[in-house]
Amino acid sequence: MSTQISWDAIEAITHGRFGRTMATCPLCSETRRTPQKRHNKVLAVNLLEPDFAVFFAIIAKRRATVGRIYRRVLSILPNSNAAAMRRNTMPTKKSRSAAAKH
């Protein structure tokens, strides 16, 4: 089983659309037991900028940031950083209300 997802695979999954995209996981889908599970969308890719994305493979339990410049995984995030990663990529209720006031 591969341990990283290339930028080319990220581009093929997101098609340049910003935000979160769910897809089958190239890391673990082939090894799942049933055909139905092999087609489950268990990879969440969040394209933050045209050349930068964050992904989380639910079954393979892999988180990483990927950039076009390097065409490889820039960093692997340990599971303990999941909450911090969500806080940094998702707007909070407070920040949304502050943005609406301006």
C-alpha cells in the first residue's frame, strides 16, 4: 500500500474546485474486503489554494498537506493535530459573524 498521495492525484480528485471534496482513497480502497467498500468515498480533500491542499484518508488514517510546487506530500500530520487542523481550515462561528458585520 502506498503511503502518500501525489499532487496529480489531488488535481484529478478536486478538478480545481475549492473546498472539500470526498473521493475513493488511492491509499486503501484497493485493499478493502468488499466491492461496495472499495467504492466508498473515504478520502476528504480540502483544496485551500490553487496549489495547496490538505487531505485526510479516513481508513488509512493519513493526514497531510500537498503542494503543486513540490508535487509531493509536504508534511504528514500526526493524529493529535486533527483538531488543530480543523480549527485552522474551517471558519468558526465567531469569525463568520465578524466577517458578516464588515
